[in-house]
Amino acid sequence: MKKAPTIRDVAAEAGVSVAVVSRVLNEGSGPVAKLTKAKVVEAIDRLGYQPRAAARELQHGGTATIGLMLTDLANPFFARLADRVVWEARARGVQVILLTTQEDPHLEAESIETLIGRSVASVIATPTGGNVEKWKRLATRGVNVVFVDREIDALPDVDVVTISNTTSAEVATQHLIDLGHHRIAFISGPLNTSTGRDRVTGFRNAMNKAGLEVENDLIHLIPFRGEAGSDTVSTLLGLPVPPTALIVGNTAQVRPALRRIKQSGIFVPEDLSVVVFDDNPWTELVSPPLTAIRQPIDMLAHHSVEIAIGRSKRQLPEARRRIQVDADFVRRSSSAQCSASVTTI
């Protein structure tokens, strides 16, 4: 990604000294000829230079602001992530502006434009997967961007903090294979998100390593918002040979999926073993308690805030940072040994 223009770049573009640019930016700090001021302002506009008041506050130890843009606060995972990011930031004397895009690329584009006009030092964001040029523009205006949970392949220079999604899905799938399950269904998020792609890849990897056929009618890619998890479970249970196990790799669709399983009269784990992403406080309170991939939300928040503030203070090397943290596999009672009778659900 193109490096953000600096005050030295503005000075070179306008053919003046850094001190002159500083006087233009800080009105009243010294005299500047009218023509010279016009040249500096034009250079600032051409380069897209942003003074970044928030970053200066950070560098001088004052209170600053970072933006937090998450896709869906109705999703318990993102609600908890927002809470932890705010906690981590405020512990460092930094305020947080929270925006939600509701998984809508158009709302995301509007939010990026909003942040461009605000004095934020950095932005921590879960991208929808699009708006590549908008994200580039935000960075070229001098705002540091840190992607959390998801990333965009077309933006290889953006800092990223995520979990090991491929490995997590492999572990969940292998657990069910070890229990004797061969017909395993997988509900994922859309493939235009890195989490959706990586979790499906992990599922396929584990099945292939075990020499098991990966049937396309057992993999369902559904939106994060809405109730698609319910209809998907109905489709799976209505197959001529239903699955004996199900992995819900779409965190937002866990509750709709479980609700339909219960309404269908299916017994877990006797008829259907279930593994879910993520481990919410209620997952061990339902009957039976759910086997889950527990995502390390505290670590995602900690590393994201550390990078965002470190970038603003210019304390980190220029090279992109990509931190991948391991999730925990928590086995509970919703997964069990496969029995031959299950194939006739």
C-alpha cells in the first residue's frame, strides 16, 4: 500500500521548507506570504496529506481517538470484541469511535468516508471484503489501518490480527472424523470473506487427509446476518442421506441453526453431533453443552490496539504485521461417537 504523505513531502511538492508548511498548518505560529500559503495548500490537496491531530496527540502523550469499524454488533462475537477493544484503548488513555456496517459494503464505504474526515489516529476494522480503493484512500490520508478477524487479499500491506481459521476448522473436523463420522456438514460464511474461505479450506483439508469424499451438498455458504442458518439445517436434514455431524462455522448463524435442530425433533448428539464457532457464555448452559471453537477475543483486541497505537506513535517497523492467534478447542457433550443407525435420520 502506498505510504502516507508526510510534511516533508508537502514541503518538497510546494518548493518550501518544512518550517513554512508547519506555519501554514498551525495558523498564527509565524508569518507566511499569501502566495506561498496558496502553494502549500495546493500541495496538501494534491498529495492528500492529513495533519493527523490525533496522531500528534498520541506522540505527545495526550488523549487521542481511534476508529473501530465492526460488521455486526448483533453478532455476539463482535459485541464482545468491541467491548474488549474499548477496554484496551481506554486503559491506554485512548478514546474509541465505534461504527457498524451491518455487513453492508455501501455502509462500509460511507463509514470510511466519515473516518477520513475525522481526526482519528488509526482505524481497527473488520472489512466486508470490498471497498479496496476506499481502504487505500484512508491509508493514503495518513490513517493507520488494522484489520481484525478478517483480511483482504488485495490489501497485502495492511496490518492484520486474526485467528488461525484454517487450523481451527481442521481441528473441529478431525474431532468428528475421530468419532467415526464420515458425512459431516459444514455451514460457513460467504467466500468473499477471509474467514469463510479459510474455514471451508480447513474443513476440506481434514476430509481429504482422512480420504473422505467432500460432497458439495454438505457445504453451505450463507450470509452472516438473517436466519439462513435455520433453512440450511432444514435442507441438510432433508437430504436422502442426512449428515451425522454438523459444524456451524458461521458464528452469527449458530442460534438459528440450533433452533431448527430442536424444532425438527433431532436429538444432539444421539442423532446429530454438533460443533460450533464461537464459544459464547450460553454454549455451556444449553442441553447438551456445545463443543466449540473458542476464539481468543481478548488477544484479538489486545494485539489490534497495540498495533493501532504503536503505528500512530511510529514505534513499529514499517513492514506489515500479521498476527495469527490460536483458538481453543473445547469438547463438551454435543459431539459423540457415530452409530450406524444415525444414517437413517
